Amino acid sequence: MLANAMKKGQKGRMKATGWPFEIVDNKKGIIRMARVFGDFDEIGSIYIDDIDTLTVDGIAEKIEFSESQEKQLAKKNNMGKLLGW
């Protein structure tokens, strides 16, 4: 599934923690608003490359990025490396 095809209400899992989340906006781009069900339930911004899987019709699917999203994520990750993240 393409990342820009994510819709409000879709559920998935985060990469690093495995925590479930639910998308709460219909925006496009590399940052999405999500409700994450972790140690505490929180709503906030997440990067699309932090998403492990998205559940579509009961099946967990990996998300795919567009060419422009790949470029934006590469810039974000390179900047993070420069800052020591």
C-alpha cells in the first residue's frame, strides 16, 4: 500500500516498539497524525518510515513510499545522522 493511500481510522504497528496505532488524519506526506497505544495512549505526529505494517482488510501490509517521499525521508535521516540521532 502506498503511504499516501492511508486513511483516517486505519490501524497498524510501529517499527521500533511494535505498539499499535490508528491514523487520525487524511493528510499526505512524510508526517502523519496518529493515536499510538503504548505505555500511554497519545496522539501526535509520526514519520511514515516509523510504520512497520498497516492493516488493510485484516491483513498486515508493508507501506511503500513515493519517489518524493523517499527523497524527503533520506534528507530527514541524513540530517538526523549529522545531529547525532
